[in-house]
Amino acid sequence: MKVGLVVGGELKRAARFDELPIDSLWTGGHIASRNPSTEAMMTLARLSAVTERVRLGTSILLLPLYPPAIIAKQVADLDRATGGRLTLGVGIGGEYPQEFRACQVPLNERGRRLDEAIPLLRRLWTAEEITHDGPFYAMDDVRIHPAPAQPGGPPIVIAGRRERAMRRAALVGDGWMPYLYSPRRYAASVQTISTLAAEAGRDLTGFEYHVFVFVNVDKNGTRAREEAARTIGGNYDQDFRTMIDNVAAVGTPEEVTRKLQDFVAAGVRHFVFMPAPGTGDPDDVVARLLEDVLPAVRAETAQTAGSQ
């Protein structure tokens, strides 16, 4: 079981978290969202400059908004600079249509653009000259080099919530990272991905099962739920109070521990935690998560693995 934290552009926190018992740090980003936001690739570069150990990832990069050749070059450079520590989490977005208008990308093309861009990135990361014939990104005799540090390039993890995203993960992704999921829904998505991959004759050995989880841990479980609902509601402009237990890991340390153990049982192997402190301090949430929750989850995971 691996543990990651979303830090965005908070570089001092990132440098401090690099020394904690966690495995990865992540950043999202937008071009023109309703809320103020960093940009994913710029922030990924900044994180690479202040960390030395942890894996770094995007959660997520809205790849349809970008020319794949630019992303291929940026990622190759950063992967070499970090010694091969990158993971590229990608998705289609769409909750902020103004971003697509700003980048002159039709909203109804975003899924097809992503499907074309993912295998194209891998071809560009070979550092060989390529020609690509596609509806969106056709190119002749293009070579992007030198190659990333990781052979074949960083893993590309597919984010989303619907079956089309699961299909994309099963057929062309190196991993799966849904968000606002319950453990039951996560288990169902794992089964769907496994079935789709088997039908396509694809071997999922090495496939990475992530989950993006909003989290708030507090001795006062009611307060944890209220603050988390305030955070998530502000992000998505929606009232999450009645559904907070279904879409987040919130409550007392014991309640959050059980939720995370259920996620592990559902197939999760890499948590990407987004603190949802409301009016509280996100570092307090992180401290309680690391001290009061994760040791029990790790122990349960190790015991289960040892009995198999």
C-alpha cells in the first residue's frame, strides 16, 4: 500500500512532506476554472525542484487542452530532472467549459483527443522519429529527444468516474484513479476494468490501482464531516452534506481507518489523499491521518497479505 498527498503549489509543505513516511506528492491544475488554481505542468516542475525522494504526479492533467508534443517534451525533461520519479495522471475534465473555450478545444472532442494523445505520447517518448496520422494531432517526421529517464516514459494513470474512463484505463492506461468513489463502487470499477482488459486480450500485470480521496480526520466525527463537505462543496459548487460519507473518508480516526481498509479490500494500492479541512488546518488533517489512521491500515494490509 502506497500513500500520496495532494500539495499543489505549496512548495514549503512539499519539501517538508518529502521527509515524511509517504510515497508520492500530487498536483492538479486548471487553465480557467471557477476557483483560483495553479497550472498542472508548471506546478509539477516547481515540485520537482524542492523534492528529492517522493514520486511526483498530476492529479490530474487535462491532457485534451494541450498539444501532446509539448507535454511529451515537458514530461521527458522533468522525468530526467527527477531521476524518473514522475507519474502522469490524465483525464478529460469538462466541469469548467470555459477552459475548453479558452484553449479553443471543442468540449465534445475531449474524450477522442485524450484517446489519441495517450498512445502518441508513448511513441514520442521513444526519442525516435515518428509520423502520426490522426484526426487531431497528425505530424510528420517528428523526433522529441532525449527520452524520459523511465524506459517508455512515466506511467499514464487514467482518472475519471464513468465506464468510458474505465475502458480507457483498461485498454491504454497504466493505472486507474477515480475520485468521489465509495469502496463498493471502486471494487465494481476494478472488476469492470479487469473484464474489459481480458476481452481485449490485454495483460494488466503492473497496472496501478490508485484512488483520489478527500479526507478529514477529527475526534469529533460530525465536525470532520461538516468541514469536508464545506471544502468539497466549494470545489464543485454543490451541497455534499447528505452524501459526504459516500464520496470521502471522513470522521473519527476509527471511522476513517475502516473506510480506508474497505478501499484496500476493494483493490486500492495507492491512495492519493486530498485534505478537506474546511475552515481548519490541512496540516492537522495530515498529521492525524499519518499518526492515528495509516499505521492501523498498513498493519491490516500487511496481515492480509501475509495470510494469502
